[in-house]
Amino acid sequence: MNFNLSQIPARTAQPRQSGLTMVMDKGLSVEEARNFMNASHPHVDIVKLGFGTSFVTPNLREKLEVYREWNVPVYFGGTLFEAFLIRNQFEDYIKVCKDFGISYMEVSDGSITIPHAEKCGYIEKLTKYGTVLSEVGSKDAAHIIPPYKWIELMRAELEAGSSYVIAEAREAGNVGIYRGSGEVREGLVQEILTQIPGEKIVWEAPQKAQQLYFLELLGCNANLGNIAPSEVIPLEAMRIGLRGDTFHLYLDKKEA
């Protein structure tokens, strides 16, 4: 930090196991990625190349090298995994990850239907090649999953070898754990947390109000995902009470 300020909550240290900020890169250029890392690297834990953008990103290897220089792991969006799977190219997906030096992989079924035992099988297979994150929830707003099912799916995927389960919200934050308006399905979230450890869940939270909800609920070290590159510094300020929304959250009322 640039100067001393009391009553700042303790953030976990990098490399973090909790308190993660997962950033969604939807097509930054190599130079933009470099500038982003220069500006925000202490607060970035994982970068996701959103949906299938890695297939069409120019200079992909060069961009991956930028993130590698800063020791920031990168993974391809779950939609790309599903695109390989539906074309019966699972082994090709593994080869692509190896070829590009990708050691984090996302297993999701937000766009296609995969029998859950089969999905867990893919998770188990991919743990041989790196760190697996698996996403729970559908991208279809009409497909409502009851809380008990979220818990059942998350538990099974963690047992299959996922390091983290990702609570689906899409890049807009309007499905899955959120209503179409972006409002948090609070009952769902709180029921999930009765059974699944919070430090094992990455909550996709692209909107500020969503980020605030999880910081108030879980504290400054909530795992948050689908953060825009331009929102990393504002989010970090909000995490530690240096933004209006959380200004009074950590202050000792006797001293303040």
C-alpha cells in the first residue's frame, strides 16, 4: 500500500487461496493486457479469457506470455470447453491447453446438457493436467435450479476434484444466482453457504451492487469473479472500506 491507514481489514496474501479476484478478459490486446497488469497486478488472482474469445484473439500466445510474466494464471472460458465437448473433441481440448501452457481449466455445462456424472468424470480427468474450476448454473434464465440441487452439484464437483466451484451469472450478472434484474437470489446464496464452504465458491459478480452484497455477507476476502479489468482497482478499494459503499464497514465506532 502507498501509505499507512489504520482500521484496514486484512486481505489474504498472494498467491491467495481465498479472497480471489477473477478477471474476465473479453478481448484485450497484448498492449492493453500489459497496461492492465502494470496497473492492477497486485489485485488480480486469475484471468479468464471469456467464453470462446481465445479462438479468435490475435497474438494469443503473446498475450498469455504477458500474464505469465506476472505469474497470473489464465484459463479459457467454460464455453470453449463446451464447444470442444459438443464436437467430440475433448482430447483436442487437452492438447490445446497443453500447447498454450494453460494449467487452469474450467468445466461447465451452461450452454449444453451434460449428465452430471459425466461432467464429474471430465473434472476428474482434467485434474491430471492442472487446476480445475467447475461452473454450476445455467445460462438459460428460464432454467431455475432449486437450492438443494445447487448444493448437490457443487458438493459432487468438489469431490470430483474441482479446486473451486463457480456460481454462474454470465458476464452481465442476470442469471443463475441473480434474477433477471441483477438482484441477488439471497435465499439461494445463503442456503448454499449452509453446506458449501464460502472459500470454495467463486461468485460471479460483474455488477457493483452484487460485489457489495458478497463483501457485506462474507467479508473482504470473498471470492469474486467476472470482474472487468477496469473494475479491479475500484473493487479492491471497496473490499477494504475505501469506497463509499463500504466506508463504515470496518471502522471501530469508538475511534471513528
